[in-house]
Amino acid sequence: MNETIQDNTLEKAVDELEKSPSVNRIWEVDALRGLLIFLVMFDHLLFDFVALRPYFSNPFWQSISDFASKYYVGTNFLGKIRTTMHDAFVMMFVFLSGVSSTFSHNNLRRGIKMAIFAVLLTAASFAINEIMASGMLITFNVIHVVACSVLVWALIEFLASLCKKTWQKNLFGGTLFVVLALIFIFGYYFKLYPVQKGEWAYIFVQYGENAIGKLSPGDYLPLFPALAWFVVGAYLGKWIYKERTTRFPSVNAKYLAPFTFCGRYSLIFYIASQVVFYGLLYLFGAVFKVL
């Protein structure tokens, strides 16, 4: 009897997670984004273990911090894997955010909300950094990139709507293709050869570690080439999800509910992971001194 009640309770919980908000969600997009958020949260947790290493006195927690340090050092095997996979996963997240913009009724309003959210994130990280001298300042990261990309996509949609004649559409499409190609070229060129001096362009192209350590040490992502991946995702989303329905209707998405739920609220989980993980480790390590 108890097992039956537990099974029913679990089923109801899964159903609650899977329930869609007011709009029709595409479960595979949410699930993929949720999986990426899980990986991002793991990455943030290890970063916190590195940043708070001086507060760990227990050998167990020190060993985790040592592993995290190897994970974050790009010259060893673990570090190289992390660097390669991290970039791929972040670009995939931005790409899926572009796909998701296909389903938004008002990308301008969505972009403005996200821009406000990004500014609040920067303000909060600045306050934490000033109070705790934690190196957690975030001036431009994936949240800022997605916000800017949504606003750019809203502008593209508006300009595209003005193109009524065939030659106008062809000219606009060709110009956009060239611009995206240049963004890809510049973005990946500066990933190979990061800028080492100055501050004016760090929002757009990759800067070296020394520069980023001063400008945005807590987290960082330049706009190029991520913006191009977002726009490509938005265009592919319009084509793949023309009917605004899942491409995998036979799959029972309720069993992926934890991923779809995290993907649906990915930005909240992204921010919460940074605040909660760092806050708990600092509280128990630096304040209570039990780690």
C-alpha cells in the first residue's frame, strides 16, 4: 500500500515538473538546455572550490579543491578537456537560446528583461566582490551575451519585416550572411590569439587571462562568436520548428522532466548556482570553519 502511494506521489511530482506554462514548450530544446545547465553548475561548483581553497582545513575538502585546481588549469589533461568542452557547451547553450527565440511573441521585450537581469547580476557581483574581495566580479558573461543577442535578433526581425520585395530580401539575407561570417572569423581568431592589452573591446572579442582577471574575473564570455551562433540557432529554429511542435512526439518527455524543468528556467538556475554554491562553501568554510 505504501509503495503504491509513493509511486503515485512520484508520478504526480514528475507530472508537475512536466506541466508547461502558458505557452507550448518544445521538450527537447528545454531538455538539452537543462543538461547543459547541469554541466555549467558542476563547472561553477569546482570554480568555487578553487576560489575558496584557503578556507578548507579538512583533507577531504582540500582534495576536492586540489582536483578542481587541476580541472581549471589548461596545461594538463583535465584542464584541456575542460577548456575544449566548456567552450563547446557554452556555444551550444547560446545556440539553443537562439532556437528558443523562435517561440517568443516579443523578443524586444524579452531582450530588455534579460538586459535588466544582466545589469542586476553585474551589480550584485560588484557588491559581493567589494564586501568579500572574492574575485567574483562579473561584468560580461553568457547572460549578457544572450541578452544582447536577443535584442539583436529583435532588430533583425524588424528589419526583415521591412523587406517586401524579392531583391530587398536577397540583399538583406546576403548582407546578414557576410556579417555573420565576419563575426565567426573575428570571434574564433581572437579565441586563438586573445587580446592582451586595453579594455575597449573585451565585450566583443576574447581577452587574455591577465586582462580578464581585472575586467570580469568571476565569469566571462565575449559577444563574438556567440552572437553568430545565436542568430544561426534562431534561423534554424524557424525552419525546424515551423509548426511549433516537438520533432519527437513519440518520446515520453515526463522521464526527462528534471532536465526540461531546469532548461525552462535555465537563467534562474544559472545565477542560483553561482550564488548558492559560493555562499554555502564560504559560510561553512570561512565562517563556521567546518570544511
